[in-house]
Amino acid sequence: MKMKKSIITLIILCFCFNAKAQFLVNSTNAYLQIDDLPNIDAVFLFNGITPLTEISYEGFENVEWREYDNSFVANTAYFSPDNATGYILLIDGAPTYYIWVIDYSLYPVALNSLSVSDLQADICTTLMLNASVSAPDLVYFDKNNQRRTLTRSFTLHYVDYAFAETWQDSVVNHTETFPFTQITVAAPKQDVIFCLSGDNFAKQMNIRTDSICTDYIAVAVETHAKGTIEERPENNENNRKGGTEKDLNGSGPLNVYLESRANTPTANYFKWQIYNIENPQNYRNYYEENIHYTFQDYGSYVARLIVTSDGGCESVADSVEVQVEDYVDIQIPSAFSPNGDTANEEFRIAYKSINPNTYKCVIYNRWGRVVYRGNNPQKGWDGRVNGKMSATGAYYYFIEVTPVKKDPKTGKYKVEKFSGVVNL
């Protein structure tokens, strides 16, 4: 495992004058006022306290500043604070506000090391990193003189891979509260660089701090199987396709494109298992990432996808269900009119769930001459023989089809025959 460490330091000098609650601050350095802590009105963090640093009260009453030990500080609205000191603002002689001041620059953070732990419970789902961080307590005392500490937190930053219709980079900022020696995150789906930085107060004050990084080669896999029915081109087939990408149904035979959509290149071994749900032990294996498969016979099927990585992780959580619909009688027109008006231009059947390779159609004229032979249910007779339009009148058809569903009595496919008259 290769580890990279980068140290970035930036000194910020600024003039800050901002109002929060009842106080104004004058500082040449960055500062932060925290107002939501229990039993104290405010805690001020300064990134360096100078002789020019001032805290002042915004009101106009008779005011006086004292330290927590009741020693006098100032009888003006403003005063110059010291590090690690609490102050009481008295208004008309009554203690009214309690604040605490901390020089943040005197409590530096040290990011010592970051590495992937060798003790992993399940590296395919979670990942644990070892972190060595030093961060002195930021101590303050509340108005009841109870010792408290500010909560310091650090951010683990990396760019993972996340699926939302397609795989996309996803920025992750994982927050960890100090103290900690280990950080646990979801196992990344692509190779990443983990970088730990902080703390939260430095970020809030826009202070650039140290960061420490380590590389990681992903092994976790995730897949989202998708099925798409590949339609036959003509529109005389009923119920050609239906359902969703995970639950397909339509007229058989169903030509389906099965797509893995896994987190490649981490996922690099693929296996499709295809079976009829009535006999799940009798399955066929295919080892391509994406495959074209024809579900020939009537029934309900499952195409289960298994994806693995070089690291030994496996995903078997996704599959596509396919329903090849039952056979119904074909619909045969009684007339057609190839006159160029785009309606009923051909003698062509409407059908569902027949084996197109077994289709036969023969049409005779009144003298018994064959005027058309066809073996594709998607095609029909346009009324022409040798390029010339045939005479109007009655013609006789003979059609054979084989449904995709076997005869329940014999267990075999049963050829069905149709004959009749069509008028041109």
C-alpha cells in the first residue's frame, strides 16, 4: 500500500468586523464566534490574538467587563481579550453575559499518519482506516464554572463511484469527531485517494491546514442488471414488449439484451445464469459482461448476474425476470387493398408468441396457381406477381404456425393450420 502525505499551510491576514448576538469583534486575524453552546453566551476563537484584537458590546448601557475571578478588565464597551480566559459583562452592575476567549493558533493540530487497516471485518462492504491525529483540547468554562471542551471534527475526503442510471464520480466528505484512531467508511467502488484534513473550526475560519493522504485500490463490486427487449421491425406482432428493465414480458420468442452495468474496471469477472423458474437448478452460464439471449419458449425466466473482482469480492444481488407470453390465435385479414393509401396494403397476419422459423404461408388464385409463398410472419403479400398487380377477387390462403408454448398433453410443439379466403 502506497501512502502519500501532503502538507499545505497558508497564513491568512484579514480585518474582520462582524456582529453576532450583542457583540462586535475587531481583529486582523480570522475569528469565529460560537453562540449555541449550553450555559454560556458565546465562545470566541481567534487565529492569533494581537494587541489590536477587541471585543465590544453593542449596547449603550452602563457596562463593565470583569474576568471570571471577578478581577476588573474595563468599564468601556470594548476590551482586549487574552487566551483561555472567561469574561463577564455587567450591565448596570448586574452580571448579564458570559463569554470565553481561546487563541486557536496556540492549539495546533498534527496529522501524523493515515493508512488502510490490515484488520478488516469485511473489505467488500466496509473499509477501516488507521489515523494518528494530535489535537489539544479547546477548553472553556461555562457560567457555572463547569469545564467543557469544544468538539473538534475532521473530514475524510475522497471521490467514490456511485450509480444513478449511470456510474458517476461522487465526492464523499466523511466527518469524524475527535478523538479517534480508526475511521470506518463504505468500501469504495473505484480506486481512491483518501485525504484527512481539519479541523472544523479551521474550515469555518477559512484557514488552510495540513492534510494527509493515502492511496487505496478498490475491490468492492456492485452491479445493476438491465434487460432490453430487441424489437422485431414490423408492427403486426401483438404485445411485442412490456414491463421494465428488471421485469420484461412480451411476445415470444423474446430477443433480450442483458447488460451488467457494474462498477468496472474494479468489477472484471461476469457470469450470467439463465434458467426457467420452474427448474432453477437447470441453468446456463454465460461469461460475457453483456449478452444477447433469445428466450425461445413460453414461460417465466430469471437472468441472474454474478460479478466479482480481483480482490475476491462478489455481487449476486441483481437479476432480470423475463416472461414469454402464452400463445393466442393469430388474426388473419379477410381483405386487403394495395392501392397506395397506406391502409391494408398487404395481406399480413397479426400474431403473438409463435416460432417465426416455422411459419409458412401459401396463397393460391382461383385456378389453383401459387401466387405467393412466405416464411416470415413479419412480411406479407402485396398483391403482385412478378411485379404486376394481380386481378381483384378471391384468393385462397393456407398458413401453418407453431406456438412457442408446448402442448400440455403431449409436451411437444403442435403445428396449427389455418385456411380461408381473402379478397383483393
